[in-house]
Amino acid sequence: MALNYFIRSGQKDLRCGYTTGTCAALAAYGAAALLLSGEKADTLSLMTPKGIEVTVTPALLDKEGEGAVCGVVKDGGDDQDITHGLTVKAYVQKSDRPGIFIDGGEGIGRVTKPGLDQPVGFAAINRVPRRMIEEQLQKACDDFGYEGGLNAVISIPGGEEAAKKTFNPMLGIEGGLSILGTSGIVEPMSEQALIDTIAVELRQTATLGEKDLILTPGNYGEDFLRQNHLASRHILMVKCSNFIGDALDIAATYPFERVLLVGHIGKLVKLAGGIMNTHSRYADCRTELFCAHAALCGASKETCKKLMTAATTDACIDILDKEGLRDPVLQSLLIAIQQHLEHRVREKYQIGAVLFSNVYGLLGQTNQAKEITDTWK
């Protein structure tokens, strides 16, 4: 059952889909409901974290051994990835122990490196999908008056083969796919349409006579900036997604005087290598950049090896902390980031960058970024 929800992208209406996490949560409820009531549901529905209701017809729903199994087909809408069309299954059994326990089965990856959303050894089912699955299982318990425990195993037949075409093996997720999603909904957007949208927002901001601007890849950048009192609320913010270079170029066509780029280290570290489109399909040199700048700061060969095999930038920072190298390496990266930003904007306006991490908070800012924020306080 296709999701009847669309977003405007340029001159097109593109249909949204739903995440593997939504599929897993729907399947979990379907299986639990059959297990606890003995009845098969014709349709399954849930409200996603984004506030959009998803209703599907289960692809399979049956008793199996001592439990029940339900499958929901992943629908990526008009932004189809490797998981589109795969069936996400949930197998649910009653448990002698109280509570709800969730694990991964066939086609679900297993975390083998630290620094990811889940601990080493856990199934690669991220926090938001885990919560959605747990909520749906608890809903089934409440709906049918069951007070005991439940075990749920999520699987994706064909997931192990599909995962070979993703970055999971490189990240340290082995044996299958990840169950992902933070909003429950897949919102499609063509690259050119997104760049056009950024251009419109920048033009509108300039038309208001604004001389100051915040650029950030997403919502986290804005939230971080406000929470840390680095800028007052009168400074307008434009989200640029992965298209940092395009956004900087477009901003240069207007009379902005100060532009502050605020973003997560996982994206903005790529700027230290002159990479201005931070999508992973263009370049993913995060650990290489950490390694190179750590070597410049005197890191040992063993430390460099650890950095090169780190799963995330947060894991890189943890490694640097243990060696007492965080500050010099981040300062070296910030200098390189500033140089590439200034080369891109060619003195059209003052530019600076602020780096943060959801784990470590503020990591640092370029000298020019501090000059800019000081004028905003």
C-alpha cells in the first residue's frame, strides 16, 4: 500500500516512502497481534515520529513454531535505495522473562566497531527504530491484555547480499543491513531541486537586507548554535544539506558580509580536504583526514592505524583523547577547513566554521568564526 504523501521538489511532486524502521515496527505489531489474539490483521498502521501515519497491508502474516511472523515490504517512494522492495520481517514469541527484547536475525548487520549508534555485538537496529518497535510491541500487549514478556527478532531476507553495496562493511557493520530512520519517513529530493531550493532561500534572505547568514547542513546545526549561545536569534539560517560549495557560491552572488558555517564534524571534516559536497557517494575521507592531521601532530603509527579503521568521527575523537592529541589535531583540521573555505568564497564575504559532535558538543571553531560570532552577541 503506497504512502499517499508528497513533497514539492522544484516543479515536481515526489512521493515519500517509509523507512526500514517503520517497516520493522509495523511488522512487530502485526506479529505480536497475531500471537496474542490469534487473528490476522488486514492492515497495519502507525504514527511515525514525523507525525505522518503509515498504513500497509502485510506481505506475510502467519503462525510459525511457538511464535508469529509478519513481513512488510519497504517502500522508498521516489527516493529508492538498496532496501526498496525488500521485506522486513518480525518474528515474535512470548518470553518467560518480563519486558521486551529486540534482536536482529537474517540480513540484519551486527556492530563490530565502537562509535556507532549501537554497542559492539548488538544488531544494527538504531535507537529510533528500536523505540518504534518497542512501542508497537507494547501497544499489542496493551491492546490484547498481555502482561508477560516478548522477544522479537527483526530480519530482512536478502539483506546480507544487499549490504555489500552499502558502506556497512566499511563502517564495521557485518552480515547485513542496518535498520535506520529518525523520522520514519523517506523524503525524496533531487539534487538540482535541492540546490534550487537553497538558492531561493538565500535570495529571500538577501532580499530582506540581511548581511549576516548561518549555513548549516541540517537542523542539528541550528539547534547547536542556539543552545550554545553562539548567535542571537535574529541571524537567519539556511540549510544547505550536503551542497556546501554550491551554497557558498550562491551566497557570493548576494551582498552578504558574514557567513558562518555550522555543522557536525562527520560532514565538515571533509572540507579539510577541499571536498565541498559532503555526501558519502562523492567522497568519504573522514578517517584519512583525521589520520593525516594526527600524523602532522606527532601521532604514532599505531594511533594512525586506529584512526584509519575507526567507524565514525566520534570514534576518532575518542582515539585522539586517549593519546592527548584532540586539541592539536582539531586545530590543524580547522586551519585547513578555513583555508579551503576562503579559497572557495574568494573574499566575497567573511567566512568561518564551527564544528560540533552530538557526543562531545562543541569541538572548535576557526578564528574567523569567533570574530563573526563576537559581532552577533
